[in-house]
Amino acid sequence: MLTRRIIPCLDVIDHKVTKGVKFANNVVLGDPVEMAARYYEDGCDELVVYDITASAEGRKTDLAMVRNVARAIRIPFAVGGGVSSLQDMAAVLLAGAEKVSVNSLAVANPALIGEGARAFGAQCVVLGMDPVKTNDLARCPSGYEITTRGFRNRTGLDAVDWARRAEGEGAGEIVVNSVDADGTRAGFQLEITRLIADAVRIPVVASGGAGNAAHLRDAFLEGHADAAIVAGMLHTGEWTIPMLKRELAAMGVPVRITRL
């Protein structure tokens, strides 16, 4: 049985890790390289680093930060933010990341997914998606619509249709961001996570809302996710990676345990 992955998320603004609720009111928490090293030592399976203001500021990804994270850890990590071309993807991967995450850009230019997959391999291309609930079932029969640009722009794209298309274009993994649950620690949005996971054959990662081990168990067993992203519950010190994995293992969820 495949083990489920736990992936800490580092949202970076001005070279500092931050965390907010529903992507607002972010507070500074620490240095991304130091935090990446700590989570690596604690036994996390992967990491994701989002340079969350790069695109809004019209600049490229902070490659110096990517290189420093790569030197500090020995596990795969993904990077998102400031990626707008195949050349940007190459720069991030050459800086030491194993994966590049694309979101709004992929909606505007779906061909970029395929270009990245052909150039670097599907395993290097992660699609991030920000679905929100909608009553417009004529356009979005799944009941979920894809948004972009920090959830400000509704696209009219059905979330399940977009996931299938992205898989067909060559995406190797999909991160389903629970927009309304982000930072609340009230649990993942299981319905949309399960809809996406059941519609594609590539790994699906649940993101947004993790507050305890039971939430991760539900994402894996009820949401059919292959991995789960965690942030605030770790950043505050309330939970650690070993604590999470011990509880998940006790619940019957297969996880990779490296520290007791």
C-alpha cells in the first residue's frame, strides 16, 4: 500500500514565511530556509514553497531562496509563484526544486503544462487549482468553479473538467486548494478533493484547512487524496510531523515514519 505524504507549506513574503486565514491578514513566522530544514529533520515527506507576491509584483521567483532551501534539505520540494514561462520553470528546477507549481497561468495558457511536461517530465509539473462552490450547474456541473488571481476572477471552468484537461495536457500532480477552509484549521473541503481525485489518475494533494490528525485522515480516506498540505498547525508548534505521523499510523493510515 502506498504511504500518504505530509507536505508542509511555506508561504513566503519579503523573504519571510507568513500565514493568514483565507489568504488574508498574514503574520510573519520565520525564515523559510530554517523552517524548511526543521521540517525536513522532523521527517516530512516533501515541501512546497510559494513566493506568494511574486506574480502580483510582476517579478520572477526568488531563485536565491530556492537554492538555499535546496542546500538545506534532501527531500523533494515544489516551488510556485513568479513562473510565467518555460524558461522560468527551467530556472526554478535548475535552482534545486524538483517540481514547479502553476495555477492562474495554466488557466490562461494550458499549453504551458504540456510544454513543461515534455521538457522536464510530467513529475515536475504540478497544477494548483482554486475551486469555489457555485450554483451555476449549467457551466459547472460538478458544482465547483475554478478561480484565478487570488480567487478574484471566476473563470467559468468546471473544476473536474479542468482537472481532466490538465492531466491530459501532462500535469503530474494536482493540488486542490480549499479556498474557504484556508487557515481555519477546521478541516479540508472533502467533497471537491474527492471529486478531483476520483476523476484523474495522477496524484491529488489536499490543501487548506488542516488542524489535526483526524483532518488528514479524512482527506486521505474520505477525500481520496494521495497527500496533504499542512501549514499553520505546524508553524505554531501545536503539532509536529512525528506527532502527526504517529496518530495517523494509529488510525490505520500508511505513512513513512522516520522519527518517533
